[in-house]
Amino acid sequence: MKKPLLAGLVSAALVAGLMPASLAAVPSEEEAGQVLSALDILVGDENGDLHLDRYVTRAEFTKMVIAASPYRDSAGEAASVSPYPDVPRTHWAAPYVQAAASAGYVSGYLDGTFHPSANITLAEGVTMVLPLLGYTTEDFTGAYPAGQMAAYHNLGLDEGVTATQNSPMTREDALYLFYNLMTAKTKQGSYYLNTLEPGLNLVDQNGTLDRVALVNSAMEGPVVAEGSWTSKLPFSLSSVTVYRDGKLASSQAIQPLDVVYWSDSMNQLWAYSKKVTGTLERVSPSASRPTSVTVAGTEYPLESSDAVYSVSDLGQFRTGDAVTLLLGRDGGVAAIRSSGVLGESSDVVGMVTAVQNSSYVDENGDSYTSYSITLVTTSGATATYPTRDKYWDEGDLVRVTGSGDSIQVKRLSSSSLSGSFNSDATKLGDYTLADNVEILDTYDDTTAIRVYPNRLSGVKLKSDAVRFYSTNEQGEIDRLILEDVTGDMHSYGVLTSAKEINAGMTLMGNYTLDLAGTSIPLVTTNTVYGVHKGACQVIGSVQDPDRVRNLSEVALDSVSSTTAISSANQKYPVSEQVAVYEIRNDSYYYSSLSRVNNGDYTLTGYYDKPAVDGGQIRVILAKAK
């Protein structure tokens, strides 16, 4: 019988010393495939298909072994010699077989051949993998392959593998064998992937592999989507999987000036569209060695060498210039462009929340003061822009654009719109929402928050609830500014005491609020709120509210983190920040949903307005049964 020369029975001492690397659940095929694709060990075809049901030949498996080894970058495109009679120099696998044989990972059969086209058995595959962990023939004695298979099981290399000792391996078996290898411990006691990628520490002390960090390390780029940018990619856009702003998309969804990253081994591309337009206020720590820039009042780290060069004393941008930052996936600056060449794509829309004088630094390093406005943009960011005009007011809706070397701020015209969001919040009336739609909810003249479409599922908007909206080239709503639709900007808790005097010319209130377990006294003169003890909403500033009012109540049968069911079998959405209190001896004690949602309490929910108007269960009071 022909068999590999590596053979033997593992010693009793070796078996006792081997422990599985991790007791974590077997990863999904998708997770394991992502890891091995990122490491360029097991890659898919031009469509990303891994063909996991196919058997693996000895030549294919040897290539995987080299890809998983410290020699992965040294195997040339051609072999210098014919490593075996049946693997001539011209064979596609010759360089991998030559490298593996030189490293001691593989041996041929007794007749001196390699059989590159034969399907590899599990025992043969395990025998090739164990040397990667530092085990040699001296570690195994006795009959082949008992020792190797014992090590295979005790090292945890068998998780997810279905092949038996002498059966051929499928690509799925190889997928799990090499995934398990990455979190297995070497003979010296280190996790294998950490020895393969020593600077990244991708496997923690518990044997958990950090897939996000691994994929990050496999990314190449960034490159800006402009000019002949596709020529820099190692593949055609027609066959690659594309994600834009974290969502699966088509290659046609990539827009000019998107920041693009890619992985050849994973056959994937990631595009990011976030931009920031404003005055370049500061280059830190200096233009001779820049590491960050400040634009629109916010500091951004420089991510790429191109971005560093463009704001250095050798580059084209100086403080005081109107620029647009093209932000990468981590929020750093991947590239910088003159705002004048970007047109409407660099516009920023938002609500003015403050008007003030601010200090800036010019290109000579001299400080100066300029009139400026601060706004909350539809992306939820806070930005400050210098402006020569002094007639801006808090609450104004504005558009900021770059024109040439200057920043222009223009007041937005109001635009009326009414309709209902559908159940999956992809449409508003007859309009489709863009995938990257930005929605801002505002209150009064100083408060604004970004909300996401799913928060507005099923909500009906009246025309006066929409302050502004705009559409993209496809006619989809890409920006939407609302007027206090969600109520999420307000505070919710309980009034633990409420004393009011309303007699003749005397109006006075003495209240105590409890917000998230913090007691807050509130005294009013010349006004009372007409409220009583219990669940409440505080509208406006907690220190000086515009209004305090009691919430509407409903008896609850059950509550989850998202939905409450009333005793009348009606559904109510539950706020992500729902405030839960236990009532004991007529006093309120701040609690949690997990504590009271166990059947031992009678629960009452309190909502601010009907769900169709944007309301939610804001407070839950629990009494022991």
C-alpha cells in the first residue's frame, strides 16, 4: 500500500499536553470562508463561489498549505526544479510542491511520486498541517496515522470537519481544517495566526479570532473613484461583490469621489461616500509633519499619504482654503479636494444651533476671529463654519457649499410634504428613500438629532411636520428635516412630587423629577404645568422646561425590548431608552426591564403620543404582584 512517509504513533506525553484552542461554537461557512479568503488560503472563483462540495486534490491542498505558512510570499510563479517525476517544473502546482517539500510539510509516496491529481485524504491533509504547528516526525512514533489523528483531535482541528481518517476531503473540510488551524496553539504554546501575522494579534487570549481586524488587514486602498481609478483594481467590477456605506450594492452604485477599498483574495470592494466641506482651519501639529486637520470645527486624522501630502508645506492646500474631505471607512481623511470642483455633491445641509464669533488660524499661523455659525447636519454631525453674514438665527435651515476658494451659506426654502412611511421604512408616500438617506428631527431652535428610517416605520407625517426634503438624481429622498416627529429629543421619567398653587394672581409650582435615577428639583413662578405624580415627559431643557406633562397609560401583558402587548392585545413600540421604575410603598425606584419582566410584576406602560404620530412607550412602572 502506498502511503506518505510521515508516520507514527503520538507518545502518551504528547497526547496529555495537547488541548483544544477554543471551545467556541463552530463558525458558519460564511465566517470561515471570509477568514480564509482574507488570508488568501481558500478563495472563490470569479463570482466568489468557494465550491465547498468539491473534493480537494493533493496539489490543491499543498497550495493551501503554503498559503497558510510563513513561506506564502516566497513561493514563486515557477519552480526551479521538478520536485517529483509526476510534478514537472511546468506543472501549475510545482512551485508550491517544491516549497512544501523543502519546508518538510509534504513527502511523496514510496515509489518517489507525488500524485498531484489524486484526492487527498483527511489523514494526509492532517499530516501536512501539523508541521505548521511545529510538530516533526520525532513527535510521532508507531503506526501511521494514529499519532497524527490523535493530535488532530486534541488540538481542536476537527471542529466542523466531516471527513473520516481515510476518506477524501472536500473543500468544506479543508475550509474548517485551516480555520481551526488559525486558532490552534503551536507546539511552543502560541496561537498559530498570531505567529503568522505577528504584528496584528488577531487571536485573543481566549482563542477568539478577530475577523474584523483580519478583514481590515486584507484590505487594499484607498483610491478615490475618479478618472481611471478602476485600472488600479486587480479585478473587473462586473464580477466583484460591492458594498457601499456598509450595504450590499451594485458596481453602478459607486459614485464619483467615493473612497474605495478592495480585497483581491476576497473578491470584494467597499465604497464609502461620507464627505465634509468647510474651511481648513488648522493643520496639526504642523504643515511640515501633518497628522490631522480641523475642518468645520472638527478634527480629523489623516489616513493616507496622499492626504498628508496635500496639506503639507509641499502640497496645494493652506489654512483658510475651502476644502472637502473625503472620509475613509474609519472616519479618517483618505483624500482632500478643492470644494469648488465638487459641485452639489459636497453640500452640507443642517439646522443652525448657535451663532457666535470663533477663532481661526490662517496659513501663516496667525490667529484671527470671524463670525461663525454652528449647525447640526443631516448626518448628525456638529460643524462650525465662518461666515461674513451676521443675520443668521438659531433654528435656520441652511445649505453650506464650496465655491472656488470660499464657503457659501444659504438659507433653505421650506418644502412641504405629507404621507406615511411604509412598514419597512423604505418609502414615504410615493417617494422611495435613498439607501443613504439622512433624516434630522428638530425641536425649537437649538436641538436636533439624527434619526434612522426604521425609527419611523408606519409613522404618518402631516405637512407641517416636514421642514425640508431633497431628492437625488433617481428621485429618491436623500435628505429630510422634520419638526419634532419622534419626541426622542425630550426627557422621560417620573414626577415623584408635584405641588401647585393656582389661586388668584399667584402661580407657583414645586416639583421633583426623577430621570434615570437622578432626582432633580424644579421650582416655577408665574406658571404651573397642571401635572400630578407619575410618569412624565419633560419638553425642552430639564432646568427650564418649555413644558412638563403626564403621559398616557396602558396596562401591559408582556414587554420585549422593542414591542409591548397591552391587555387588550394591542401592540405598542417601546423606546430603546425606555425608563423602568419599580413602585414600592408609593415611592419610585429606578430599575430595568430585565429585572421586572419576569412575571412577578404588574406592568403599566406610558406613551407620549400614538405610534402613528411617532410615539413610543417611554416609561414602564412595575408593581410587585
